Amino acid sequence: SLQFVRKLSGFTRPSKVNELTFARAVDQVARAAHELLDSLVTNAPPRDRDVEATKVRARTAARFGSSGAKRTT
């Protein structure tokens, strides 16, 4: 949220006058993001990171060959 508000406002740190408004904006963005994520609905089963990583390694090996092979040019 902080990064988004910084990007949107163009300030990395707000002035003393704008600190309260800046902090309020960060809180509102965080709240909106949580509301969005909490309200999303999906029928897809949860993903297992280990299974997905194994699939990626298999696709990479099929595409580029095994990582132990040396390329000659």
C-alpha cells in the first residue's frame, strides 16, 4: 500500500503537512486491497508451490535440455 501511494503521489516521503493525509491514504489502499482479496471467488483448487515448481523445471528441461549439459557454439 505504501509503495502504491508513493508512486501515485510522486512522494517518497510526505512533508509534515501531508503526513496525516498520506498515512490515511496508505490505510485506505490496504483496506481496499484486503476487501478485494477477501471477496474474490474461485472454483479452482489451491495450488501447491512444490508441484508447480516441479512442473516448471520439467517444462524448462524439455525446452532447453538438462541443466548439466554444456552448450557448444
